[in-house]
Amino acid sequence: MKEDDVKRCQIQEWYPKFKSVSIKTQIHELPEPFVQYHLDDSGPFLLPQSISGEDALPQRIHNPEEEDDFQVPKGSDDESEQPLPPFCFPELELVIKKLIEDLGGSIFPKLNWSAPKDSVWISTTGTLKCTSFSEIALLLRSSKTLIHDLCHAFDSCVDKTSSRPSTFFLALRKWYPSLHPEMEFRCFVQNHLLIGISQCEVT
């Protein structure tokens, strides 16, 4: 397999050709700082600060009676630690918000090749359905599958010149409640003939 073969499988490459028979999709190029944010594992798991106040995680109910259990003793080294500045991508968030609205208010995300299917466990709905930038960031940040796209896309190529493409794209695909993973199939076409079909989700 060559790099060009892998590149042709990116959604921004094939979707324009099959747009008429595919799920309605909006594709946006991701800024490199947002890509690096997903690769950074040096600190705690932090979601980007939302300029619209949306939060992908349920808010914790404040209980003053519990505060005594979590008091930090005076003189503790923790007092000298400065809080990390919050991640924030306001321009990207505004663009994504508009694209979600254009697609009816609900989407599922995908990068160049893969969707964060391994992150559904952390979603409040148990699916890839997203209605906000924060929910998208949560799924992408929690996915180990996407690390392959971000860091090892060309590892199996015989003419490998780099480990990743120079740019990444976020594909927002319209969410349909009737879509079920077990009804997703891969179809193989050769010389304009369908030569094979396999079920993607077999569990």
C-alpha cells in the first residue's frame, strides 16, 4: 500500500464524489493547535472552555457538607501550584456551531478516516450523537482509535515519508436516529461491480 492509496480513503477526498448517495456531511479543516490539544497527554484531562457555556459533562451538584472531606492542609505543596490555563478555540467553536445548525442540530463526528466509536462509553447518550462543540471535543479527546489517524496513518505504507498528513479535517455527519452500527456494511467494488459486502459491527 502506498501513501496515495491511504490519502484517497480520507473522507474529504471521497465524499465529494459520493455526496449524492452518502449521509449529508459538512467538512472543516482543523487548526493545528486543536490537533495538538488532542495529542497532549502531559496534563489532566481537560475539555476546551466553551464560549457559549455548553458543557459535555453533567454538572456536579455542590454539597457544602462534603467540603470538609476535601480540605487541603495549610502549607501543602498543592497551594503553590498554579491552575493550568483553560484550552479555548473560540473561532473553531463558532464555525462548528453553525455547521451543526445547518445539519439539523445533531451530528456524529469523524476525522480524515475514523470516527471515535471507542468513545461512546463516555457520551451521555451512549452514542456518537453530538449537539455541541464540547460534546465533539469530549468524544475526540477520549478516543484511542483516532490516535492512529493523528500519528500513525502511513505506518504501513511502503513509500512512507511521514507519519501523518499535513492537515486534518473534521467531518460532521448528519445524525439519523434510525442509524444503527449493526446495520453498517463495507462494500467492495471492482471494475464497477460489487464483489463483496462485510458487516462493520459484528458484536
